[in-house]
Amino acid sequence: MTVPLMASVSIWLLPFGLPALTMPFALSTWLILGAMKVLPDL
């Protein structure tokens, strides 16, 4: 999940000249933690 997120965030931040760094990892972690609250069987 982090690899496609890294690609999309890198493309999104490219016009601003900003690196993605750990943002995709943090976003994917938040998404998984949020999904665990909604779907407790994960």
C-alpha cells in the first residue's frame, strides 16, 4: 500500500519541489489504524 501511495504523493508534491520522505508511510499507517477501528476483525 505504501508503494503506490509514495508514487502518488511524489507526483503531487513535485510541482512544489518538496520531497515525500516518510509521509506515505505515515498516511498508510493512519489508514490501516483507521480501518482497524471500523473493521475490528482485521
